[in-house]
Amino acid sequence: MAKILVADDEVDLEMLIKQKFRQKIREKQYEFVFAVNGNDALSKLEEHPDIDVVLSDINMPEMDGLTLLSKLSEVSPLIKAVIVSAYGDMDNIRTAMNRGAFDFLTKPINFDDLDLTVQRTIKHVAQVRETLQAIKENNILRMYVDENVLNFMNRREFESHLMVNETVQATVMFIDICSFTAISETEAADTVVKLLNNYFDVMVKEIITQKGHVDKFIGDAVMAVFHGEFNLDRAIDAALAIRKNIEALPSQSLFSPKVSIGINSGEMIAGNIGSATLRRLDYTVIGDAVNIAQRLQSAAGEGEIIISEEAYNDIKESFNCEHVGEVKLKHKTNPMVIYKVID
């Protein structure tokens, strides 16, 4: 059973939540604890150390939700918080995310959406707990089992996953934050990292919304992969949303964030790439289609989403594109015709 703390000074919310989730409460899937402000929430967390998720309003007396967020990690690093507030402007969202919020929902509450968000948050907390438990058990095991036996066990298990490789049809998207190197040379390291993570958060949300996954972060760039039906269309939808949301963010020290994006589809190899000796692998995609996506991103200017002519022919009825012309891509004998996605 998941235990959820709700921090909100609205007097009717407790009754409303109990009504909306009565079946899951009755089936002992959820147990709710209620607090009227941040101070009350911290007291309830002391009384109930097994709380998994906190749902918190922002505007509350005595201690607001954003202040509560900053104190949750001191109480327990495993607790995940979801902000549920009528104040859904970008400043509040960014502040909440910077202080560790797992998600942000706006009022009036859509309870179906809230339920899905709670389920996802609970699942994330459970995965973290399982990982920590596995680490703990492994450390205990090392106290009683010979190190050579453990190394052999780990190696056999590790190597059994090395062969999970396949050829897939997918779409790869590379997103670069234009001219970010310049700000990294003038701002403090802490400022640069926080700013970069803010930008990445915006990108990741849109990638996940379109059922893609982040393959890796490369400096100030992101590589994302989209599998399944309409993977190219979904990648372009994600790119358009990322461009719009990044450009809507406030400037920082005269730096206005913009992205350049390259997208390409095709056959590629998906597998565990890395060092078996170090036992460090990334499940990633490689191949010519991936390389082309990266080079299309290099050919893109500020705010541009660049695709190949082949991709354009696949999506031209769904998206408004502009012919750019031929470009010479690195390690490609023949020039490639490219298009710019407008909307």
C-alpha cells in the first residue's frame, strides 16, 4: 500500500480526495495523510516515516509548498513530491523543479490525470527503493561470500545481457543548445549546471510526452530515440514543442536560449555498447542513420529543425516544411537535400 501526504489548506480537498479515491482506499492501494500547510506536513512526515509521495499546494499559510519542497530532502531523499497548484506559470514550475519536484499539476484538479501521476510517482519511488535494497543486500553478501565468487557471479550475469542486440527501425533526434559554451565561460559553475539542467528538463518532458526516450546527454546536447508507430511524426512534434518552450524561457545574462535540432529515421542497431571490463554499458543505437541525425543537427541554425529529403517526403502532408537545399555532410560522398520544419 502506498502512503500519500496531501498538503493543502483548502478545507474541501480532503473530502474530495477521499471521494475520488474511495475504491483504492477501500482496496488498501492508497492511504492518505492530510496537512494544512508546510509546517503541518513536516510534522506528519515525522509521524509517518513510510510516506512515499507528497502532493502539495504552493500557496499555504505558515509555510508554502515551495519552501516545503526545499526541506523534503532533509526529511527523506526517497520521498517524491508533486506540486498541485493554481499557480501554473513558468516561474513557479521552474522553481518547483529546481527544488526537486517530481511533477507539476495545475488546478482545477483533473483527478484521472492526478491518479496517473500518483501511480507513476509511486512506481519511481518503488524502483529507487528496490535499487537501494539491492545495493544493501549486495554489500551484506560481500561480508560473507568470497570476493572471487562474487566477481564471477556478477560477470556471468553481466555478460548474459551483452548479447541482447537487435536491428530496429527508429527515429533519432539530436538537440543542441546554441552558443551555450559562451555562457559557461562567463558564469559560475553552479549557475551553468542549474541552467543547463533546467533546459534539459524542458526537453525531457516533451520527449517523454511523445513516447520517446533520452538515449544520452552529451555536454549541452541531448540524443533522443523514438521507436514504434509514427516515430518520425512523434519526434518532430517533440522537436516543435521543445523549440517553442525553450525560446519562451527567460534570458540569462543576455543569453537567450535557442536550440538547433537534427532528426533522421532509418534502420539502426540497438544494443549494449561499452566496456565489459569496467562493467559499464549504455543501451544505445548506432549506425549510419544515427550519424546522419547528428550531422543534420550540425547543419541546423538557431531555432531550426532539419530533416532529410526522405523524411520530408514521409511527413510533408502533416507538417509545414521549407526547402533549404543541398548540404555536404561529414563523411558523406554526395551532398544531401535537407528541409527545415516550420510547424
